[in-house]
Amino acid sequence: MSMDHNTMFTELHPRRRPGAPASQDTVRQLAVIRSLLRSISPTAAAEAPSAATVEPAGRHALFTLEAMAARKTWARALSSEARAMVISHLNRAEVLGPMRTFARAPPDAAIAGIAGDFPHAAPVLDWLKEHMALARCCPGQELSFPPVLLNGPAGTGKTALSMRLAAAIGTHHRTIDMSTLHASFSVVGLDAGYSTARPGLIWDALQNACMSPVILLDELDKSPRDAREDPAAFLYQLLEPSSAHRFEDAALGLAVDASKILWIATCNDMSRIDPPILSRFMAFDVPLPDAHQMPAVVRSIQRELLNTAPWANAFEGEIPDEVLNLFAGIAPRLVHQVLRGAYASAAQAGRRQLCAKDIRVPPKASRTRPIGFLHA
Amino acid sequence: MTTVISKQRTQDESSHSPFVQSIHTLSHRAGDLPPGWRPVLHGALVALRAIDCPARAHIRLTSPRIADLSLDVGSTAPDASIDGILRRVRVRTACTCERCGRSGTLRHMDRKIQVMCAECAAPRLLQHWIRTFMQQMTDTVESNAPVTYRYDQLPFQLRPMIPAHAWSMTGGTCKGAPDASVSLFEMLVYQRRFEAVGDALECMITAADLE
């Protein structure tokens, strides 16, 4: 509470006794001000209920001030180190305030650009377009969609697609590499009883003006599990909107609304995901691009390569069609390597444009047969 | 014809007593006064004209001046009737809006105190509080301390600019809830709205002052 600020207003503007009726002068001034605000901007006179309903951007409470006050009271009883950590995080959230915005539906052109670069992911992009159209039906264009699972063979561009989607949605995004996640406390926090206690990734992602961050769960099917601990167990709560509505970080214990998080997961084998978790996702297949789709994929990868490579100016931007046809059947991940090798070959030959002999597809690595008993 | 009449009027005025001449002078100087106070002065001049008599012919009225937040007109000699009329000017202007002539009260405007009615004061007070509040927010945001603005401690002129749901979602109801509050971060979201309304009021008030 800013005492200076409140004192300043109190001195200049004596406070009315609580419950006392407003003076005639106050009533007349307020009527004039509301009328003025309406004439200046239809949304400016926001106190009137009718105007409040036309507020352009919807804002929602991430937590309640009562819960915040209760957690601060609880934190004061903690040991000094934990107390400092908990109170500093709670203070930071309080400074940001409980009211946050939603992600807004991006323009169709943004999704159309992604669809051009990922023609083999048309079903998921069409489905997202439908949800964006639905979001545009509400005044704040608040975007929400069920958790999405992109399933497909390795190297088809699932992770790249999910990153592009997160960037198009326009909110901040975080990535959780499920293949290396051995414990969930880095995601949902470590209890304040431990000396190394700190809030997790979910709490950090929500400490922003927007309460709809995009969280990418990479390699969901490769989450290491054992009998004692399932690092992906936090998904049971967070992927279910009704329970995510009151998510509590283990370190801070403040109930926050995590139901607006936008989840995008990738996997290579859906059968290795727990059925209860799988049932929470809307799953889409992202296959290898076919021969017709491949040129668009190659061009998008080449564009990205030339945008980042320091030697890009030494080559012409366009790839001849006969060269593009040679990429058929190659996984998009491999296209990057092949293209880089092709440019190296062209540089060696002193050319500014790629030709067919520059394209050298590396042989597939042979997999050794596993040692052990063969299953029938 | 017009020339004849104006000449005749000039001759009449020159033949008038100093008292009547000072009444004429006062009526000519009324244009320099705040527009809301001119009818008060005109009414007083009509009353003074009505009590003109040879006994008061030597009395002169002084130029009007604004003193103690009211219009003060003096006279060169004491006279109960004239003093009464002039006192009434002082008393009435002290509670008459300078801008429109409606009933008004003393108000702390930006750096000065003026008599204004609610209708004329509201935009100016709103502009004043927007300026003060924006400056205060700018100073506070650097302190990085948790700040909340309580409903009952915020100038009531600013309250209509904050959406009802911002109050209601933070622990109270919008109207008459002293415990309702809005955080600094929430206020910063409405900063552009404050700026836009402040700019529009600036233009509106400047145009009104020029009229």
C-alpha cells in the first residue's frame, strides 16, 4: 500500500464518511464526467455497467487478493530463507496485480503463412483456424483451445511447427523437454520446506501480463518414468480445465488460474503415452510431406537457412525445380543438413546457384539388432 | 438618424452626474469580468440606476476588482443603499459560477481557487486529477513496491474511468465498497485511456476558455 499516495489524496480530497450519501455536488459532477467520457470515447466511461460490458480486452483474475493475503500470513511463519523467497515471489505477483489478459486470436494471414511452410500439417492448422474464428466471436477475441498433440515420425517438423504456432499466437512461450524431465518440481515448484525451494516453470510462465502462455511439451512419449515417480504426473491436473483452475505451485501454495494456458505437445509414438493423459489431448498426425508438399517445405527451410547464415549473400535465393524434386522422401529435419551440404558443395565449385549434383543425401544409419531375447 | 441618436446619447451622458457616469463606466468594464459574474453586476447596476438621486450625484463607484474570490466594487462615500447593493454583488459572486452564472462553490482548481458549479468544474477537476495521478503513477512505478489504490481514497472524478470489473474482481463491489482496490499494474493498463481523456479534455477546456 502506497501510504504517500493515499495520504496525498486524502489531504486534498477529504474522505466521505463510509455509508454517508454522496453530496448533490458529487452526483452532478459524476453525471457530467460520465457524459463527457461517453462523448470522448464510448468505452471510456467504464464504471457504468453497460460500458463495462464493451471493454475491448477481457481481463480475468489470476488469483484473489484474499488468497494472496492468506499466503503471505502463512509465509511469515516460515524459516528466514524460505520466507524471503516466498514473500519476494508473492510480492512480485502482487505488483503485477491479479488481473491479466488472455491471448488473442492471431489474424488468419499468420496461420496461412505457417500453412504454406507446413503443408503436411494442414489438419491441425485447419482445426486451429476454426478455434480462432470461434475466439473472434467474443468481444476480447480470447483464444483458447484444448491441448494439442502433434504425433508423427521423427524429423517431420513438429517442434518447429509448434514453435511457429506459439510465435503466431503472440504470447510468451516456454518449452518443457519431457525426455529429460526426471522430476516435476522444476515445473510445479519444490516445497518450501526444502532449502532449495523455488517456484516452478508454470508459476514463472504465469507471471506476465497475459495469463495464456503457450507451453510446449516436447517429446511427450519419451518421458522417463519409474515405479516411484512419474515426472509427467503434473499434466493430470494442469490439462484438465476444472482442476487447473485452482493450480497451486508447491513452493508458494497460492491458488492461481492455470486453465488458460495453451498446451502444444509433440510425440513420435502415441501408444507410449498414458491413456489418461492422451485422452486430454486433441491428437493430430504430422506425417512426412509427400512429393507435392516437399518443395514448399524445402523452400521454407532454405529461407530460414539463408536468413541466419552469414554466407547467404554469396548465393542466389531460388532453387531450380529439378533440384527441388531430388528432396522427395527426405525428412524435413534432414533437408536442413542436405541443403547446407549442397551450399558447401556449390561454394567449392565456385557457383552461386545449386545444381543436382550438389544434393547428396546421407545414407540412413543402420540400426544394430538389440541384444537379448526375441519376443515371439 | 443613427448619428443623431448617438450624439444625443453622448451629450446626455456628459450631462449626467458623476454617479450615473460611474455606473456607465462600470457597465462598459463588465466585459472584462468572468462571464458568469456579468449578470450579477448588470443586476446591481440596474438597482443603482434606480436609486439615482441628487443627494447621491457626487458619489463615484470604483472599478470592479476580484478580491477574496468575489467581485468587489467600492464607492467614494458611504451610503447605506449603495453599500447594500455592492455588498450583495460581493455575496452573490462568491457563490456564483464564474463561467456560467449558475450556483457554485469555491473549488481548488489547478494552482488556484475559483468559484464554479459542478458542471463547469467537473471536466477541469477531472483533468487536474488525471495529471496528478499520472505523475504519481510514474513516480511510483519506479519504486517497484506493491501498490494498490483503494476505491474510497481515489478521487471520485477518476473512478468512472476504471472498469467496474476491475474493482469487483479485486475483493469488493464497484459502488460504495471502501475495501475494493486496484493494483498499480492494473492502473498502468488504463494509462493510455487516462492520457487520451486528458488530451481530449485539454482541447475541450481550451476551446471553452477562448469562447
